[in-house]
Amino acid sequence: MCCHKPRPGVKKTLAEICKFLIKLDNKVDKYMSETQDKLDALAASLGGVSDALATAAAGLAADIADLKQQVADGQNVDFSAVDARVEALKASSDALSALDAENPVPTPEPEPEQPQG
């Protein structure tokens, strides 16, 4: 058993510190939850963009196939509109690739060696 008495106010101060830490922990939990919600919304939005790009690419592929068939059938075909759409799609793809490069996949850290004994 301890032979000295605690200084006056120590228990009160410790209780205040504990209350503060609990409040701080609750705020951190709230901010983390809000951040996760924002990240989830962003991921959903990016999924929509990805789907739209895939749909656009499929549409372009079909347009190009139709134009190639028209050329094969001997029709005079102007590819300038399709070329412009392909360039716009490529620019979007390049922008997304650059964005992806800013957030590389983390490399796993090697596990520490276990002492043999």
C-alpha cells in the first residue's frame, strides 16, 4: 500500500483527462466514419464513370465496325467524327491512368524473421 496521500485535485484532473480522451476518441471515430462514407461515395462514382467509359468504348467499337463494313461495301465514308470521339475517349483514359498512378498499389512489407530457438 502506498504511504502517501494523493495531491489534492489529482483524481479530478485524471477524471477530466479521461473525459477529454473519450470525447476525442468519439470525434476521431466520427471523422473516420465520415471520411469512409466519402470514400465509399467516391468509389461508387468512379464505378459509374468506369461503366460509362466501357459503354462508350463498346459503342465506338460498334460504330467503327459499321463504318468498316460500309467501306468494304464500297461506300465513301468520313471517319473524322469517329476519330474525334476516339481521341476524346483516349484523353479520358489517359487522365484516369494518371489519376490511378497517383495512388499506387502498396507493396507488402516483408514479415519479420522469427528467432529460432
